[in-house]
Amino acid sequence: MIATSPSPTIIDKPQAMDLEAALQAALTQLSANLPRYTMLFPDDTSHANHYEPRRFEHYADGANTGWTTGFWTGMLWMAHELSGKAEFREAALAQLPSYGERLAKRINIDHHDLGFLYMPSCVAAYRITGDEGARKMALDAADHLMQRYLPKAGIIQAWGDLSDPQQRGRIIIDCLMNLPLLHWAGGKERRSSYKAAAMTHALRSRDYLVRSDDSSFHTFHFDPQTGAPLRGSTAQGWSDDSCWARGQAWGIYGFALNHRYAPHLGLLQVAMRQADYFLRRLPANGIAYWDLAFDERSGEPWDSSASAIAVCGLLELSDQLEEGEPRRRYRAAALHILDGLVRLCAAQPGDSNALLLHGVYSKPHGHGVDEANLWGDFFYLEALSRVARGMAGYW
């Protein structure tokens, strides 16, 4: 069922005290999780709205594996900056050695999500504390990410071993959020080739992941030898030609962030087009369905994490625009969505050890449907911190 609902009614500003209360509730929950999740990591997604220690292959329960642990460490850094409490700083620092171990032992890093892993954990640690060990880990992660760059195609391969014929030459829209790691390494360490690769990948994403109607493919395939575009597809959306909600949200935020690093590419206009498409298909309550093909009549679940990512993207977009109607409109839209998340999706004390409920990991795979997930929690906390306290993100 294709969504045809009109644009939601936009409120000018949620109640400031409600946002501060929501922020304090999130910090209280994070503090309550520390006894269990300082040396251990919670799973990607909750089970019956409660996180358990993550399990992956033969590794011990709670090990630093998967693509989402950086969001947990990043929340601890945010909590420290928001509260000033040493307990969050100490917990975040205690987790850093495991990021070095992942690189040294090549633990589950055959993918492009090194930005998700190392920007909120190690780059944030370096910015906040000046920790040189954290800086080196982040640079090593950028080195590893560059190994996935296929120069003939001008892309960073998303998933799998570089010799895997099923994944060779495949990109996904999420990678726009991993490119800031290359921009950071290139800017700080004079690795000019890293910035060049990030810009080339962003342009290929603009040209082939974004459709003519400003919706997006989740993934796109290129010939790795010639760079010839082959086809778009999905892995977690409803269909190859639908618009996966979280992917569209990654596009809003990812293109806006890449514009900040490379403004001459004109990617802010792409972020605006992606935002307009997302907002036209958003329910009145501000909570996106897991695929933007669906509307209120579909009976399909929400994906609150898509809305949380979109809030941060809209705020980033607004911050980069000059004063005027578009800037005000995107900020108002972000505040409207955040208000819906606080009212309808924020976990209540005692009901969950998560921050944000009603997310979806992958509906086609039946994984994490109507559950909390770490990236949803992270971007919800980032959104609250940006609006209530004026903080910037870790990207």
C-alpha cells in the first residue's frame, strides 16, 4: 500500500521541559545499565524490549562484535558530556581496549561500518579526552576501511570479503554515515586519498542510490572492474523499488554530513530532496513505518529508529542552511518528529532497559520487529542532546 497521506502538521516547538525530562530519563536508564554493560556490550536489538548481552558465533556473550557497539560506547560519552558524571566517562574508557582488539585480531570487521564503530567510540574519546591511543585506533580503523575502496568503481564495498562474488561491487546507503571517518582521518592526518575516496563514494551514492523521485535504493551494484552501474536492490526494505525508511533517513543525515566535509559537492541539496520525500510520507504522529511504501492503513510496524535518525539529519541540514524558510521548516519538522518519539516511543521506567521502543531491525528477516535497537537509542539521545542542550554530534 503506497503512502499517500499529506505532510504532517508541524508544531513550532515541543515543550522544553518535556524534552529535558526525556533527556533526564534517558540518562537515568543509561546509569542503571552500567553495572551490567560496562565490560559487556548489549545486543543489537532487544528481546521483549530488554537488552541481553550480545551473542555472536563463538565469541563470549557480551563481546565487542557486530556493527553497533560503537553506539553503546557513544551513548556513554554523550551521557558523560551531558551530566558531567565520571561513571559514564570511566565506563566508556574501559570499553576502548576492545576496539583495538577488534582491529588487531580482525574480529568481525569485514564490512564498511567502521565509521559507526569508531567515530562514536574512539574519535569521540580523542576529542573529549585527548587520548592518543583512541586516536590511533580510529586511524587504524580508517586504514582498514580504505582497504574496501574499489578504485575502478569509485566505491567502498559494503559487506563481506572483498573476493565474495555476491557482495563484490555492492554499496548501501548506510555507508554515507561511515564516510566521516575517512574525512576525519584525511583532514587530521593529511591522508588526502581518504577524503578523495569519501567524496567519490558520496557522488556515486548521489548518482545511483537516489532515484529521480528523490526516494532511495537501499543497495546498488556496480561492476567492480569497470565501474559500470548494474542495478538497485534492497536487503531490508519491502521491495527493490520501494523506499526503506531507515535508508532514507541515512540519506538525509549522510548527505548533510558529507556536505559539511565537502561543501563544494553540493550534497546539501540532495539531503533536502531526501528530507522532502521522507516528510511527505511521514504519518501525522511523526513515527515512520519501516518502509515508506506503507501508511496508517497498512497495519505494518513503525521503525522509530528511522525517525530518530531523520531528526538528527534534519537538525544537521537546518544548521547548515542560511536563515530563511527552508531552515525554519526543517528544524520545525525535526522538533515535530522528536515530540512524537518522546510521547509515543520513549521507554517508561521499569518497562525496559532501552531508551526508545518500537524500532525494527529487519522486517523481511523477522529480526528485531517492534523492539528497541542500539542505533535508535543512540540517535534519540543525540536528538535530545542537540535540541535540549545544543550539543553537536560525534560525526
